[in-house]
Amino acid sequence: MNSVFEPLVREVLPAIVAFRRELHARPELSFQEHETSRRVREELARLPGIRVLDPFIGTDVVAVLDGAGGGRCLVLRADMDALPITEQTGAVYASGTPGVMHACGHDGHTAMLLGAATVLAGMDRPLPGRVVLVFQPAEEDGGGGGQLCARGVLESLKADAALALHAWPNLPVGTIGIRAGEAMAANFELGIRIRGRGSHGAYPHRGIDPVVVAAQVISALQTIVSRNIDPQDPAVVTVGCIRAGQASNVIPDTCEMTGTIRFVRSETGGYLRQAVDRVVRHTASALGAEAEVTIRDSYPPMYNAPELADLVVQTGRAVLGKDAVFTDLAISMGVEDFAFYAQRVPAAMFRLGIRPADRETYPSLHQSDFDFNDQALPTGIVMFCELARRFLEGR
Ligand SMILES: [Zn+2]
Ligand SMILES: [Zn+2]
């Protein structure tokens, strides 16, 4: 790595590895990050020149490192929450909480932001501006980022821009990736309730079977993306959950389903909203049942401001090497509540490679054998620090 921060990053690394593993062993679900945020506050309180603010929404930790008078203000954000998944990594520091694990690398994100705070606070010369560290709750479930933004965290600290990273299993350690402009999808949450009429399983003609209706509805929904959306325009309709009945020989009254609708362009989102509603209602009614459809806004699309994406690319090339920055990435159909920040200030999120160079594959995010790779910690820390320096120096 080619960076003035490298010696300090090496110095703090053992403590940051230990902290990452401590978080991994004690994962907490969205909005329940009590111990995680307490530990982050505790560690930040030891650093010189850092002001830790009172919580904005509960388990958030927002801290400010004031630089040498005036200048711009950059937000660096990490998410802290874990997922309701039973860990199967076999790591010595595996989750001690049954059914909960850090399967999205947020333990790594939190540890790297603490590492960057430690390095920046330890510099002899202050930066020419202000760095705000946002340790955010509830990225996975509940949109902690949206709530924090709604509370005015960016405006109250006069943020000029915001940057974040996400662990990325497809990219090798020591590399980063970023796509300028549209980078990640937006989503709606879909709820469907099919009302038929219950009956004995042996006498289907006396009822209206909502399970059979649901099967037709699920199949019909597949035609929207495949037949009505331009193949060049990314969109997904997934039914992920279906619930009906209690017994093998009873036709139930209702069948409930939930799913996710994803898109990048807002016009496509508008089309999907009305098409899903129409297909579900009319398919159900054709079969004599009734359907209630609810489609709720969830996360907006993630848009990487071109000037910030360029800063990430230039910084990555200078610090990690010319070949260590991937820019030809496809749009991810994943969603990210960092997109709420991007609606208010120019923002960019880059992907941090975590796959060991000698491995072809790496477990996916949200998989029970996923674990953040500690080898990527120094890359993330140095990128956060260099981005802060270069942004505030106006380079
Ligand atoms: Zn996730
Ligand atoms: Zn994540």
C-alpha cells in the first residue's frame, strides 16, 4: 500500500482484528445493537479529539473529528447489525448467540471505521476539515439509515458528502470496485393475501382452494419481468415466503405470501407496482378467489455520485495499485440503506474485495458459512483514511 497512513494502520491492526472478532462473536439484530454500540462508544471515547454525540435514534453512534478550522465535512458510514441466520463457519470466534450471525460483514465494516477513526485521531497534523463517523444500526431490517437521515443527521453536521464500503466476496483481497451512477437496486416489499373458501381436502368442489390460486399467482408473476420489462432494464419479482394451511387433508381459507420487487429506474418501479397488483388480483379473481395486495416502498436505488466515484477510483489506484480498482461492475440487485444518504448529499459506496487471492470462490453474503476476511481490514481502513484526506484537501 502506498499511503502516509500505512505505518499507523499496521500499528492499530492487531486491536482492530481483535475487535472485529469480538463483534463477530456477539452479533446483534437490527435496532438491537446495544452492546455493539456501547463497545464502539467506549473505544471512541479513548481517542483524542473525537466527540461522540448523543444517539439520534437509539443504537446509533455518531462521532465527530474536527479538523483544522473550516473546510468541508465528510461522513464515513459503517453498518453494525447482524442477521437471523445460524452460523456454520466453524470459526473459533463464531457467534455465541443462537440463530444470529454476522453474515453480511458488518462486523468488518464497524471494525474498519473504528480503525480509521483511530488512525485519523492519531495523526500529528489535523485534516483540513471535519470527518463524521456514523456507526449505523439496522441496515438489514428496518432502514436505520433512512431513520438517521430523517432525523437530520447529515444536515445538523453540515455534511458535504458521504462515503461507505461493503465487503464483496467476488473481488480479491487488496482490490476495490465501484460503479459510477446507478449502482444498486431499489425495492418494494410485497404482501399478498389470497382469500378462498376452506373445505375438506377430499371435497375441493365445495370450497375455493387458495393454495392452488397462489400457485397460479406465483407463476403468473414470473411473466411480468420476462414478458413486459425490457430485457436491458434490470428488474426482479421474487415471492420468498408462502404460508397456508395446517393439515394435509384440509383446504384452508387463506394463503399469504410475501416477496420483494426490485428495480433500478423509478419508471420501472412504477410499472412493476401496478403490474404486480393487476396480475395478482385478476389471476385470483379468474379462479374465484379474492386477493389483497400491499406494495410498500422500501429502499431507494443507490446512486454513486460520479465525482465521488472518481475520487474512489483515483484514490484506489494511487494507494492499492493501478490494477486493484474494478470499475466495469454490473449493477447489483441488492439494496442498501446507504441510498438514503445519497438522496440528501453526494455519496458513493465502494465494494471491498475479501476473497483470498488463492481461492476461486468465497461464500456469498447472507450465507451461513460467510465470514468477513480479516486480511481485508487494512485495505478498508487505509481507503477510509485516504478518502477523508483527499476529499478534505480538495483533491
Ligand atoms: Zn446484508
Ligand atoms: Zn450488508
